[in-house]
Amino acid sequence: MKLKYFSHSAFQITTGNGKKILIDPFLSGNPTAPVKPDEVDANYIILTHAHGDHLGDAFSIADRCGSMFICVNELAEYVKAKGYNAHNMHIGGGYDFDFGRVKFTIAHHGSMTPDNTYAGEPAGVIVSADGKNIYHTGDTGLFYDMKLIGEMMPIDYMLLPIGDNFTMGIDDAVKAAELTNPKTAIPMHYNTFPVIQADPNEFKKKAEAKGINCRVLEYGEEIML
Ligand code: NI
Ligand code: MN
């Protein structure tokens, strides 16, 4: 399995059976994105919530790739109303797809589409494939139930925001990683805009001081999991 980082909260997972799963593909409006929307492929697009910096280029990618959306019910209904395929899920529920399992978690944030449509609760998502559990927290503040999430499903890779202002900042993100106790923490949602400037290496240093292994991904970097 491979994990590729496109900056902000945008990642692509490629599973052992060749399925490509995009999470929160914010590319064309993203000054830090290393690729254009027409340079990425997706069998599935998972959205953690509907804010523009997460919905991003999902529709244009789905137009080209025929992608299936996976999101919470209200956002899935919005996606379907736009004419796309979606699998409706909700927080606490998991489902087995042809690449692995997807489970949604809580996230403390908001969710409204760029055209001001209510899109249900924001979420985090755990993608389980090829024997690994990847927890993308979505946009969220720190919450103690992250401990429960890590206890119920040992997390191999935790992708978590550090940019502050809209989400956890560095110190809260370090605590989030301590609570969840992943094998590796990967920071996201930083340096995209002036209000979310944060040094990922400061996060790495502080997380590692607490015994959490941390990896900072370059924009465009792809790693084997
Ligand atoms: Ni957001
Ligand atoms: Mn965001």
C-alpha cells in the first residue's frame, strides 16, 4: 500500500489491489499543491467534510475518473444531487469496500458546502487496507475520545492537523497523538494559508519527545506503508 501527500489535508492511498482512494482533494485552489486535479486518479473519493479546502476538486476529478464518493449521509446526498455516485455512511459506522474497510469517527468542527448547503457533521475517517489502519482526523479540535479510537483500532498512521486557527495547533496535536498512540503521526493542514502557518518539524520534535514516532511528508512525496 502507498500513501501520497498533496499538501493541506489531501492524500491518495493506493492499495495492494491497485485501487486509488483520494481524501479531501483540494488542489487547484491550493497554493501548495504539487499537482493539478487532472494529474490525479481516484476510484474512490473520501470527504471528511464539505468545506472548500476539503471538497476541493472532487467533482472535476470524479467527472474524469467516474469516482465513487464516500462520506457522511448529508454530504453524500449533496454529492448525489450534483449527479455523482456516493456511498452514504455515518459516524461510528464501518463498511467493507473492494479495497478495504472505511469507518467514520467524530471530529469537532463544522461542515457547510461552498454554496452554503448544510452537509451534516464533519468527520474523521479510518481506512483499513492491506493490514494497516490509517486514521485521517479531518479538521478537528483535540478531543479525549481519540484515546478510545486508538484502543478500538490500533492506528498505524495518524494524519492530523497542526495549523491552528481552524483546527488543533501543534501542542494540541501532540496530545492528540499521545491519546491515539499511532505507530507514526503525520502532520497536515499547515502552511497553506497565512493563518495556518506552523512548523511541521516543531511538531515532530515535540511528538518525538513524547515517544510518538513522526514523519513529515514533502508535498508530492509518496511512501510505502
Ligand atoms: Ni474545515
Ligand atoms: Mn480545513
